[in-house]
Amino acid sequence: MADKVRYYLEQSVPELEDLKSKGLFDNNEIKMIMRRRTDFEHRITGRGSKPRDFLKYVDFEINLEKLRKKRYARLSKVGLVDTKPSISDWAGVRRIFFIFDRSVKRYPGEIDLWSKYLGFAKKSGAIKIIYKIYSRLLQLQPRNIDPWLSATNYEFDTNGNAKGARVLFQKGLKMNSESMELWINYAKFELIYISKLLARRKVLGLITEKQQREQMETEEAKRQQELKKNSTIDEEEVDGDDEFNGDKIVLPSSEEIKDQLNHLPEADMNMLGNPETNPALKGDVVLTIFDLCIPAILKTIPKYSTVVKPDDKTFEIVDKFLNLFDKFPDLNREYLYLHVLNYLQKEHSEDLRTILIDITLPIRNITIESDTLAESLQLSVNKFIAYKRKLKNATDKDTLTNMFVNHLNNQFFNYDDEEKEPNAKIDALLKAIIKKCRTA
């Protein structure tokens, strides 16, 4: 252990000598730094080390680097420091990365260490190291959903790489097909992607497929150029023996892949054209995700489970997808809603919950301020009356009535804004409709 500590400390000697020669730290401060590093190295290399020991070491180095930068900035303004690039300019950040790297190797199951490691890498703008961290984390913890979501968000939100994010989602689902959270987030990603794509084309005035293709190629070229920019940190010196290779997240392998998940949309799908000519721009990719999500999740429910019923789980999934569609008014939500409704009418046509969804679709996004309130309510009530008359069981009729009335009360009579004055005329209309529903 002593030899290892001595080796690591010797690596910092050139950096400390450089700090001294530049006049950023004096002899006493250099000795203090070496003493603190010696103490930390003994702590983290000992058998009784804990994750917090690594974090304290990192905090010390981060504060030291902040102090170095502050002194450098102050002295450089008055010409009292050599501004020629030297080892102390990058050695501090590189050491912090090295400590983080050793910490996650020592405690690969500590998510807090991984999180802080990622946070520092992102703050430092070290793109290659960020990819390396995600690669190792996904390989070590492929059943943990949070790293998958974090990696996909980084690819799409930060790097603007929709194709890479899509590949990550699909790989994550092949290994975690029972995760509703992952399915919903994948669908949300595709909806956001379509919305941004259509909005950008509208702003840029891109009409023809040739213009769209040229714009997409230009954006991809800019993204690749950004990734190739040299980082201030030499990643190979941080960790030279890992399997990371290239600017991409290396995904863990999956031996058992469910057949249905192989039908997920291809990562390089063509997104040219417009919603009228290209089904993908209408949301067909999201609808494919919906179609695959339900059987994938239902397969994980024990056959004779008394805790979770397949039908209840199905409607829970449906409710999450419908609520997700609600958040994208710029897309053709009716097209998305009808696909879900058609599925329910095919698989659960006799379920009162299916009937209620069909009845309430006309008023799903209607508020008391909507211009089409009366028209939409009339259509919804007509559907309700037609369904109620078809039901033969009196109990089912009463149940459906209560479900619809409760829906109307929750949608139109729960005022979120306490200062908002209720509309007496509309309230009277709604109460009349509810009364009509009960007596129909």
C-alpha cells in the first residue's frame, strides 16, 4: 500500500513544482498540499476506506483548483505570472478525474459516486470522459433505469443526437422490458423529437425534402465537429486501461432479447416529408411503442397474481400514454387517441373503462373557456346516452353514469385557481347535463 501511495504522490511533484515556480503557492502551502494528499491517499487505499473518503479527497482537490484559478486570474491581470501553458493548468482537473475513476472502480455500486463523477465531467465539458462514464455505468448496472434515462437525456438534450438517444432507449428496453418508466420516457422522447423537428422546419421555412435533407446533414456535421474538438483533459491519462473507444456510448450486450422488442423502429428511420406523407411524423413510432409496451409489461405479471391484475395494468398504461399525448397540442392528438381507443375496443370492448374513454375523448382537452365547449359536451353526452341504452345490466348503467359524472366534476368543477370566479352560466349548464345523464 505504501508503494502505491508513494507512486501516486510522486506523480504530483511536477505539478507542485510548476505551481511554486509560477508563484501561485509558496513553500509552506506546497508542503500542506502534499501532506493533505498523503493523508487522503492512505485513507482511500486502506482496507477500511469508505466512499465518503473519496468524496472528501475530491472536494479538497476541487477547492484547491478553484484557489489556483482565482490566484492565476488575479496575478495574470498585473503581469505577475507566466501565462505560458504548463502542467499545472490541467493537472488539477486531471487528478480529480483520476480520483473519481478510482472511486467507482472501488465501489461500482455506489450511484452517488457515479452521479458526482458525471456531474463534474459535464461541468468540465469533458465529452469523451462523459461517454466513458456512461459506457462503464451501463455495463455495470444494466438493470438500473436511472442511468439509461440519464444517458438518453444527455445524448438528446445536450448533444442533440436523436439517433444515439433512440439506440439507447431501444437497448435499455431490450434489457428492461418490464419498466413502464422507460417505455413512457421513450414515447415522450419520440414525441418531443417530432415536435421540435416540425417546429424547426416551420421556422426555417423548409418545405421540400431536399431542403430538409440538407438541413439535417448540416446539423449532423456540426454535431460531429463539436464532438471532435479537443478537450482540455487528456482522457487517456485519466484511465488508460478501459475499453472505451470513440465518441459513443458502448452499450452492454444482451443475450436474451424478446422477439417483439426487435420490431422497435430503426434508429436511422427517415424523418423527411411532412405529417401527411410520412406516418412517422404523425406519431406512428410512438404508437408502435404503445403496441409493444403493453404485452412486454403484462408478461412480467405472474399468471395467478392476486396483487396486480393484467386488465388493471393495461388501463394504467393506457392512462399514462393518453396523459402523455395531452402534453403535445401541436401534434395530431386525435390520431394518437384513436389508436389507443381502437386497441381497447379490440381487446377490452366490454370494459366500462373503455367505454368511458370513448365517451370522454371529445372533451379530453376542453376547458370552460374553450370555444367548442358546448359542441364537445353535446357530442360526449350523446355518446354516453347511446352507450347507456345499450347496456342491459342496471348495475353497469349506474356504474357508467357515476364514472361519467365524476369525470365531469373533476374536469370542470375543480378550480385550480382559487381567485378565479366560477362561470355561473356554464356551471348551470354542466349541472343540467349531469342531471340529464342521471335520468337518461
